[in-house]
Amino acid sequence: MKRWAAWAVMVLALGCQNPYALRFQGLQQQQASLQQYAQQLQSRIRELNQENERLHQQVARLQQETQLLQEQSDALAQQLRSTTDQLARLQSENRHLRQQAQRLQASLRRPEQAIITPNNSLQNQLPRIEEPGVEVERDGDLVRVRLPGAKLFEPGSDRLKPDGLGLLARVGETLARTYPNQRIAIEGHLGGSQQDPLAAHRLSVEQATAVMDYLVRHTSLAPEQLFVVGFGTSRPRFSNATPSGRQANWRVELVVHPELVKH
């Protein structure tokens, strides 16, 4: 019995010193270390994937915010352009209105050197004007020359048509030859009864002022002979109930007064 125990101890001792067993144990330890390292790598890869996904989401959010900011910037730029255009248009209209106001004031201001005297010489003279649509008639001590508004302006505008320029030039020269010293009123009238009275009055004054401005610049009529009056829709000649009546009521009348203006 003692002999078998001694043999087992010897075999065990020899087995512990077997180089193959030692190498096998070392390989097992290396494998365990590699498995642990592989697990660490997998864990790190999962962390990197999560970080990468988070970064992708952040980039997508930043791209959306950038697009939104670009759209807002484009909208603000468009609004700025629109506001700039409106400002330029309003400034142009303001200059135009101031020029008209200055012309109107000039037409209403009597020069100090002008002397107005009564004269009844209109009783025996009427200008000979043969223009389609233009009417000439005596009205008491006055002579009225009616020009259709549609021949002179576009509806709602105070800018003279090209054809209206020639008509005004011919009529103006005729009046200058016939009445070289008479006071001449330029009356603006509009057709229609549904317009805002203030707007209609303003437009009639603007149209009459445009006529005066052209006559002063392009005919022999003197500025001190002329003055402007706007009646809006307050003096219709025909019923405004029909389109033809409204069209006929839209007119500019050159009214020759008997008073003389001496320079």
C-alpha cells in the first residue's frame, strides 16, 4: 500500500513538470486573455457605434436648422427687397405730388406784375377748333372748350396719353392766338358717382394740373393766364347711371374768362 502511494506521488510530480502541460496551461491563459480583450473590443465598438449614431443625428439636426435659417434669410431678403421697392415707389409718388402741388400753387398765385381788367370782347369771338370730340360753346361771358378725358388720360391716371399731347398742343395754340391776354381756367371733371369724393377731387385737380403744365411748357400760353380748378364728380353734364354718361362727364374744360391779364 505504501508502495502505490509513493508511485502516485511520483507520477503527479512528473506530470507537473511536463512541458506540454505547462504550455497547454499557458495557451489557455492566453485564450482567456484574448477572449477578455475581444469582449472589451466589442464593448468599445458598441460604444463607438452609439456615438456615431448620436453624431449622425446631431448632423441631421444641424442640417435642418441650417436649412431653416437659410429659408428665413431668403424670406427676410425678399421682404427687404419688397420694402425697398415700396419705399422707392412711395418716394417717387411723393416727389410727383409735391411737383403737382407746386404747379398748383403757382397757378393760383397771381404775379405782382399782372393786372386783371374786365373785358367783354369774348361776345363776338369763338375759337375755331375742329378736333374730333372737342366742343366749343359760349356760356354767358365765358367760352368753354371741352376735351374728352378719355382722349387725354388713362382711367384713374394723371399721365397724358401720347395722342392727348398733340391734341393739347393744337388746342392750346389756337387759344393762345385767339385769346393772348385772357384768363383761362383749366377745370378737371370726372364721371361716376360711386367714387370717394376726396379721391375724385384730388384726381380731377391732378389731371387739370397736368394739362396746365403741358400747355405752359409746349404752347404760347403764358403761365399767368392759367389757373387750375378741380370739381371731381360734383358737376356732371349727363346722368352717371349709364357708362356713356359717365364717359361724357369725364372731361377737361378750358374756360376762357373775359378778364385780361397785362404783363
